[in-house]
Amino acid sequence: MDKLSKGFWMSFQIVTNNLIPFYYNEKAKIGRGTINMERVEYSTFKKVDLPKAKKTIHWKNFFLDVTYKDLFIDLVGFTISRVILFTNLLPLSIAYFAAGLPAKANRIWLLLFTCAGVLSVRDSVLSSKYIGTFVLMLVFQYLVEARGYKPTKIVQAVLAMGSCFAMGILTAAINGFSGYYLIVAVLESIFVFTAAYIYGSAISCIKGSLKRTILSNEEIISLILIFGTAIAGVIDFSVSGIYFREVISIFLVLLFGFIGGPSIGGTVGIVIGTILTLIGVMPAGSIGVLGISGMITGLFKDIGRIGSGIGFLLGQMIVSFYFEGTAITYDFLKPIIAASILFFTFPKGVITYIKQFINNESETGQEVYYKRIRDITAQQLEAFSNAFLKLSRTFSNISRKKTSLNQRDVSMLIEDVASRVCKDCGLCSHCWETDFYNTYQTVFSILSAAERKSRIDLSDIPQDFVDKCLRVDVFADTTNRMFELYKLNLLWHNRIVESRELVSEQLKGVSSIIGNLAMEVYGEVYFKEELEQAIKVELDREKIIVSDVIVVLNRQNKYEVVIEHSPCKGKRLCTKNILPVVSKILGRRMKVIDSGCVGICSKDKCKMKLIEEEKFRIMTGVARESKESNAISGDNYSFMEIKNGQYLLALSDGMGTGNKASEESSAAIELLEEFIESGFDKDLAIKMINSVLVLKSNEDFFSTLDMTIIDLYTGVAEFVKIGAASAFIKRGEMVEVIGSSSLPVGMLSNVDIDVTKKKLKDGDIIVMVTDGVLDSKKDIIEKEKWFSEILKGIDTNQPEYIADYLLNIAKENSDHEIEDDMTILVAKVWEKYL
């Protein structure tokens, strides 16, 4: 061993002999709560003899006091220390050791692992330079910490560079200050500074919390570099001609390309290819091959793991053959196949865990602002919804309806009658004090009779009370008047309760609408950025200048698209060019609902909105006839397209004929239109309509309600009937009857709703009628069966013709003497595309 090697080993032994006692003295001080090194009282060490001091060093703890993270860092340090650059240099070992020095508890193990890595690839003479650099860095580290400073990443990199340069100059001096050694000292120290700074971020990230979900770009790049260089230092071996290092390299490119997309996949491929080229195990062309293969892997990630594997294979085959002329042989495919098998069997949970660190794209200020506004708006809407719901419950719990007088009412009634009749009577004290019990029981029985008969006379009063009372006639009249007054109060009390119930239902409906609006604002609406980008690219190819594209997948799993583009000066680009492009990209038929055309001369932007085109359409026809000698029909109807791709058919028959019946049915239809259009649930809308009609008047006027809601996307129809006549579905020569057994709206406070769901098909015909049509056939009982046979015999599919034909038959049945209003509403369902 030459003088330089002996000097280095002597220095190493001296430092290491003092490191362990120093390390455990530091641990002991931390256990005593003394952290600041300047506060150590050195006199305390004089009181402890040397043998006792040695007993404080627990070698078991020395070997076991290492966390799994420290062990992982040490193993990576071993592999990185084996990486030889430029045929003879090991600068990465110095850089990594410098990056790991801040962890005091792991310094000894890191020193041992890095020294072992250096010694595994170089003999003791050549490795002495790097081991001496490690020792020098340790000395500098403890000197800096002894002064109370905690080195930052940049300071660690400077210490590493200084130590490397000092040992490089010493090596150059021993070799006669040869120009080669001087250049190596300068270049290697600069390389160490750069690598140490990068490794510092990676080791800090590894030592950090496992609960982190967001990594900065600096941390991601440093982790890629540290693992890439670790792979380069792996002890390589082969099985059946498949080299471990090559398989791991391909596997990492596949994994990160699949997780991070083209950018991450290409970056990892270039980093690994560069490192493997620098250590001399791959040609320089491998950098481009792995980089392009990683990018193609990321492009195919949406297809899944198989797609990414195929993408990598295509990249390898095409680039290798084109640039290097490499033949596609079995030996060429063996490492790719082995890495692909490892990639396909890699745990999904680990991929998901890694993905959360990589796929965190930074959001723009506008996106963050939008999310904050959305959250605030949704929270405020939810608060409003809860407030209205609580107010609704408050109204419903204030009071209950009364069907009869309760004990309190009877007591008050007795007191009122007694105060009016008996107050000035001479026998008052005798009746209501001396004989109170018998008098009270007698009056109570008289009131019970009044409640049964609504009015009492002398025959309803017990004979002993008649003989005893001096004002029995006045008592009977007063009791009747007061009882009528109490009944009137009971009626108005129930009316007030019904009004409160109506208000409660209305408040509940408002709460439901606001709650649904909060859900639409906050959740279950997804922006499709990849589709937005695809639409922009395709429209750009069509030479359409687009400033903004928004693609939203709503709660009904339907696409909504808003496009802002330059004005076309009346060329109707929205329907001619943009609409086909959007439909093609989304793979669904779209339609324009709002073109927002700004005109021919305007310089403003045009904004158009597209939604998915419904699969079904509805054609309608109506025929009606009022009762003879009455110009006004008591029947009313409506058909309209409502939001969310639904179509409403409604028919109401007001009881009786003339103006009053028309007012009742018209009120039902108008309220239904308003509530459904405003977003109220159909059940809640019907309850509110019923409450309004119950309170509308004291007269016995009621209305039936026949409603059909058709989903134009799916073809599912809901038949809702309240006291209405049967409806019919004609499908070819088959007719299905939809019946009902509920009472009309406005008759009772609580309404029964009959709901029937049916799946409609292309060509189906829906027929809704009022009872005047079915009752026109008086000589038969099974009127629905008769009407079904009439429908079976119709061979046309024109709704207007069918309605007129059925009305003429009904009029003929009545000999044109119509006894009740007749209305027939016919709707044909047809598919626009299959």
C-alpha cells in the first residue's frame, strides 16, 4: 500500500474510532433534553471513568436503531456508489453521501454502505480517494453542526464539492500535479455539487411522510434521477440471457409511462438511457430509443396496461430498426417480454399509490377561483335548502286538524253558556257551587246531544234539569248559538291548518329545488378536458377559430358543450361545421339549443351550446267538443317539452260543465305546467295543486288530472292518474289499457296518485281521453274494451286524424247530443335514429 493509501486509512480509522462515542453522546444528550451542543458541560465527563463510559454503548442498539426508510436509503446508496462514470470515476457516491448526511442517526450505516459500494467496484488503492472524501465530509459536517448551524441543501452540496475538490487536489499533488488530475478534480467537484443538490430533494422526499399526495416537479425529477442511477449500480446478472438491469430499466419506463403519460414516460426513458450510456452498458442511441418508447407508452395509457405494453414494443421495434438497423429477433424481445410480464402483474394498489404523486397538475388561478366560488355557492344553497326545510317542518307541526270538540273546547263552551245564561240567575250559586257536579254532568250530556243532532230542543234536556232551571228556554237557545259558533271556529281552524300545510308543502318544494341546484353546482358534474382539447384540435383543422370550449358530463350522464368562436358572418358554421365535428369527437348525436349568433357586422364572439340529441320525438293531435249549448269546455289539456329531455302530456276534466268546470281544470293544468317547468318533483307538484284546489273554494268542484311524462332519451313513459279516465297505448294491432282508481284533485286534503311506467317503442301511439268520450257508449259496461277495439281497427298513425276519428265516433254514439265535455289527446312516439 502506497503512502497516500496508508494516510487515508489512518485518517479513516481515527475518525471512525471517535464517531461512535460522539454519536451516542449526542443520543444521550437528546435523551436528557439537552439539544444545543454549546450548553454541554464537559466537566461531567471527567466524573465518569473510561470503563463505565464504554458500558453506555449498546452494540445491539447500534445495529437495530435504524428505520426501514434509513435502510432503504442505505441500500440505494450502495447501488449508486457502484456507478462508474467516464470509465474511472465515482462522483455519484460522494453526491449521495453528502445528501444523506443530515440524518444523524443513519450516518454510520450510510458510511458503511457507500464504502461497501465503492469497494465492490474498485480496489482499496483506487477507492481510498472516495473513502477519504467521505471522512472529510463527516469532519466538515460535525464542525458545522458544532457551531450550532444546520446546513441546507445548497450548503451540503458546497461541502461535498469542497471535499471532493480537496481530495482531488491532494491526488493531483501526489501524482506531480498532472494536468489530467487537475481537470478531473475540477470537473468531478462540479458534477458532485449538481448531483448532491438533486439527491438532497429526493432523500428529503423519501424521509418525509407517506401521507403526502402532492410532489413538486423538483421532487419528481430528483426521484427519477436517484432511482435511475440506482438501477445503473445494481449488481447485474442474467437468467437465460435476460439481464436483470435491462429488465428493470424497461419495467420502470413502462410503469411511469403508464402512470404519468407521454411527458413522464419520455423523461424516465431519457434519464435511464442517459445513465446506462454513461456507465457504458448501452450505446448512445439507447437514449433516444428509451425516450421515444416511454413517450409512446404514455400515449397508449388510456387503453390500459396492455395498450402501454404494445406502445412500448412498437416504439422499440420502429425506432431501433429505423435508427440502428437492429433486427427484431427473439433475443431482442426477451427483456421486453420479461419486463412486460412484471408490469402486467404489478399490484394495482401500488400503481394507484404512485399515481397520486405524479398526476397532480397545477391548477391555474382561474380554476382555483372557480372552485372556490362553486364551493361557496353550493354551501350557501345547501344552507338555504335546510332553512326552508326546517321552516316547512315548523309550519306542519304548529297545529293539527280537529274532527270534534276536545275536552278543553267543551269546558270553554260550558263556561261561556253559563256566563251568559246563569250569571244573573238567583239559583246560580246553588247550581254551580252547591250542586256543581250534577249540573256539570247534565250540561255536558246536553252538549253531547247538540254534537250529535247539530241542534237541541227541550226534549233533549233532562226533565230534572227542566224542572230546576228558571231559564231553560234561554239556556237551549244560547247553547245552540254558542255551539254553532264553536263549529264555525272549528271549520276555520281546519282551514288555517290546511293553509299551513299548503305553505309547508310549498316550502318543502322550494327546499328540494334549491337542494337539487346545490347538487348540480357542487357535485356530479365533470369537466372533460381531454375532449375539450380534441374538439379544439379538430376545429382548428377545419379552420374554425375557437377561443374556448367547455365539455361537461352532467348528472344524467349526458354531454353539454359550450363553444365560443369568432363570428362567421352569417355562414351558420354552428350547424354546418361545428356540430358534425363535436358529434364525431363525442361519439354521440348532438344538437344546437342556443346558437348565440351575434350578427353579420358584430365583432363580438359567438357562443353556442350543444346538448345530446334525444332519441325519440313526439307528434301530437287534439280533438275536443263541449257539451251541447255550452261554448266553453270544462276540459283542458297541455303538451310541452320540459327540461332534462322529457315531454309532458296533461289532460284535466273539471267536474261538471261550463265556466266553473273550465276554471277548475284550467287552474290544475296551469299550476302543473308552472311547477314541472320550475323543477318541482311531480309528486310534490300534484300535492301542491291538490292543496290549492282544496282551499280555492267551498263549492264541490273537483278536477281529474291525467299526466304522461316521456323520457325522450330512453323512451320510458310514466302515466300519472288522479281520478282520470283510462289511457291507451296502441302498438300495431295491440292495445294496452292504463287504468286508475284514485279520486280527483281538490276533493280530499291527501291525494292518492296512481303511477304506471311503460317502455315505449318506435311507432307507439298514446291516447288520453276524458270520461265524456268513454261514457258516450251507454249500452255497454266494459267501455275500455269497446274503445280498445276501436283503436285496433285504426290503420293510420297520424295523431290529428286519430283524434278526430275517435271524437266523431263518440259523437255518433250520443246521436250528436253531447251530455259531457269530450277531449281526446293523441301522441305518436317515433325514433329519430336506431
